[in-house]
Amino acid sequence: MAHDLTIDEKRVYADRTGAAEVLIAAEQGVVAVSLSADLVGEFGLDHRAPVRDVATTENRRVVATSEDVLVGSYEPAGFGPAVAVGFDDAGAALAAGPDGRVARLDGGWTTLGTVDDPRAVDGGLIATADGVHRVVDDGLRDVGLGDVTDVHGRGTPLAATASGLYRLGNGWMAERDGAFVAVSAADGDRAAAADGSGVVVREAAGEWSAVETPATDVVDVGFTDAATVAVTATGTLLADAGDGWRTRELGVTGVSRLAIQ
């Protein structure tokens, strides 16, 4: 694996190459990868400690660990153990603990409510064992579904569940059957999801198709401006900029999530 870079070094590298920064949550820590289209540049451990989740918005990041939520330059935020993190529509950090407590960081932590088995946070939506919950004012509202494994909350919301993919319109509308573990979307109708055996993509509304990937244990998907990105549980990064998948072994294990900054 490449030498460990400081955060400032990575930003200089990314600025020089026009690359996106992909953050990987793994049991060894946060891996920061510079990705230009589908080409991997410098990568290394940005923070050393088991990480459960990582999320970004603009130039900010938030990290969930078994000890605390980390913000900024991996500074403890005083939440306690967390299993999922994200941001709401206003850009405030959200965190969910293993006990189901969901809170928002705004100066201090404001508890919004409790859910059953939180799994993912995005755009003010919480994916849980008993459905999707939305952050409303200083509370949570149950907005339906069940056994939700991931959620994309920006733009038109999408949910990955044990029984299929759903899009939120006039209620939740089924998009594709199957057991899905992750979902993400880009501008327009582009979206991707992982079902434990590979990746499905959507280029137009309602038109999902399976794509052949060089790995089957994909646990998360996302988009840069130039590529579709995925990561496996065993630490393989996949990127497709239109000419098929390129892969790079990152030298980590126990991968759970990715975020793109």
C-alpha cells in the first residue's frame, strides 16, 4: 500500500490532478484514495482505528467508530459509540448509536429519537430494521418500508431493502426486486445499487440493469463526476468511467462504507 499521506498532502494531490477523494470505512481505519476518472493515484490510511461508517458533504466529513463520532481532523465529538453517520438537508451532522439513539450535531448533540437497528444515514433519512425515518424539526417521522439496509436521501430518495429497491414519490414505489445492501444516486436519473452478488445501475427512470463486475462482495457504491465507484468487503476498490471496471486492492479488510468528497 502507498505511504500514509496527511490530509493536507492528499488535498494538494487531488487539486493538482483534478482527482476526487474516496474515503473507505474499514476495520483498520479510514482509507483515503485519490481517484482520477477510473485511475487510482495515491492512497493510504487517513485515520487508524476501526471505522463503521463515513460520510461527507462538500469539504466536511464525519466518521462513526465504536468509541465516538469523529469530525474535522478526526476529533471526538462526544456522541459515544456510533454505527451510522451522515448529514441532514441543512448540512448538520447526524449520528446513530448501537442503542438506536439518533442525534444531530449543532453546537452540541440534540437527541431526535430512537429507532430499531439503525444501518445508514443520508440527507436526513435513517435506514433501519423497521423502515425509513425522516428527520423533522427536532424529531423523527416513520416514512415506511421495512428491513432497510441503505438509503439515499438527496434529490429523489431511494431505499435499499432486503426485498428490493424503492423510490420515494407518492409513497414508496418499487423499482427492482432483490436483496440489496447499498444504493446511491448522482445528478439526473443515474443511480447504482449493490445486491451482494454484484451491481445494478440505472441510467433512466425505472430502467435498472445488472452490470458484470470483477467482484461479488460489493458493500457500497457511489459516484464521482467521472465514474461509478464501488468497494468490496475485502478491500477492493472498483471504478468504471465508461470503459469497464478497473480495480485496486487497498490492503484493508472489514470494509463497510465509502464516501466521496
